[in-house]
Amino acid sequence: MREDMLKSILSDLNGSSADIEASAVISTDGLMMASLLPAGLEEERIGAMGAALLALGARTAQELSRGELEQVLLKGSQGYVLLTGAGRDAVLAVMAKPSAKLGLIFLDVRRAAENTAKIV
Amino acid sequence: MREDMLKSILSDLNGSSADIEASAVISTDGLMMASLLPAGLEEERIGAMGAALLALGARTAQELSRGELEQVLLKGSQGYVLLTGAGRDAVLAVMAKPSAKLGLIFLDVRRAAENTAKIV
């Protein structure tokens, strides 16, 4: 039931831009809550890498006086990974193409993260 | 000599926006090459956290089919950390206030990274 509601948010998000390739809601300890992934991307891999990045990102933000971690963005030659906090217990992970317009993606992801936070 | 040239790039960068609080050039293994930091921020801490983030970011980008890592952005409640590749051997690390306009920061940092890559 909650998984269906989360999947509906992810479906809207993936549909909001052709540049969004995959999205998932993961717990802050790296377990999958819901996902819409293309074939070839494993849930466990995203959960594990996401949780590791969040932990290190939070520690870095603290050590460098940046406060509470809210978002992590990775830009690679083949596209983006964006992790956004969705309430205290969940994180919205999004993968986008290198052609993505970040301003639009940030906006759509922030809305989806707010909706996710209400459900989780 | 090279350190002076790098410091000059960092000085121009920090001067380009009042939202940029600190900048540094670090080697990809986390050693400091040049820095312009406010009191209270230790070089070693930035180098160590930067190198750890880069290593994990590169692995994540690879595992999630995002290609070669080009940039890492952390957004915290108290500001941003931005790591940008500057050639093969160096990384430009920038800390900015939460009020920073990311579009401007990205532009200035990209130029500074290109200039850094020519020197390192």
C-alpha cells in the first residue's frame, strides 16, 4: 500500500522529464523502499552506494561546517546521481542523463521528496 | 611558484562571489596543493574529506553507469561543498554559503578548474 503510493510518486517523477532514467526511495540505512529502475540496474547496488554516499556526505558536511546534509549530486561523464533527503528516514535517489537541465530536475525532485516525506 | 599561480586562481575565484567562503586545490589522493581558507578550517580536514568523497563518488558513478566522475556537490543546511576535477591529478574544492546562486558558482568554478588544470 505505502509502496504503491511511493511508486506512484516515482512514476510521476520519471514521467516529468525524459532525462530522468531511474528513481528510488531508500531508507537512510540503504534498504530499498520503492524503485522504478531500468533493466540492468540492481536495487541492492543503488541502496548500498546511496547509503555509503549519504554517510560520508553527512560526515563531510559536519566536518566542514556545512550543517545537516540535504542533498548530494554526482556528475559523471554519462549522467547524474542525485540524492535528496525525504524526511528523517528516507532518501530519494534519482539518476538522470548528462543532457538533463539541473534546474528542472532539482525542482521536480524537491516536490517528489516532499510528497515522499509525507508517506514514509 | 606554481603554488603562487594556484593561489592567484583561488584568489580570483573567492573574489568572484561573496558567497564563496573558501577554496583549495587538492591532489586526487587528498594532499593540499594550494588553499585560501578562513580561520578555523584545517587544510588536512578538507584534503582528507575531499579525497574520501572523490573515491566513493568515482566508485558510485562507475557502479551506477554514470561514467567518469566530474563533479561532487554537497548541499547542507549551512552551505555547499563543491568538488570539481581539474585535470587528471587535481581537484578544486570550494565551500559556499547557503545563499549561493549555483549557476554562477558552477560557471566561475569551471573556469577556475580549467585554469588550474593548465598549471598542475
